Amino acid sequence: MSSKQPYKLHIEPGVVYSWCSCGFSATEPLCDGSHRTETENKRSVKFQSDNAKDVMLCMCKHTKNPPYCDGSHNQFE
């Protein structure tokens, strides 16, 4: 678990982002490919938007709606 709090990220239209699902990335919450050497059962989650907006990305890695925070971190507080 990287953090118990979500990360606010401004995303731009048409840009493909890769959310880190393993917690090993040095560029959290975005993937840097660390899962390729640290674990075999994790992959990045690609996402994009049609418009510019702020999103809340999950940092605890327990969301049921990856990559977005769904409040799952509250179970750990």
C-alpha cells in the first residue's frame, strides 16, 4: 500500500495514462514498469478521458474501480 489517501491528478484529453496497481513504482500513482521485475501477477491499468479533468486515483490498491479511488482506504483507518 503506497498511501491510505487518494492522489488528485489532472488528466488531459486523449492522453493514455498507466496507473500502477502493484505499489512498486517510483512514479506513483503512475506506472514505471517496476511490476515487471517485482511481481508477475500485477499489470498497469490504462485509462484516458475525452476531456480535461481532475481525478482521484487510488493509492491503497484496494479499489473495486481501478484506477479511481472508491473509498476502500477507509477500511484501513
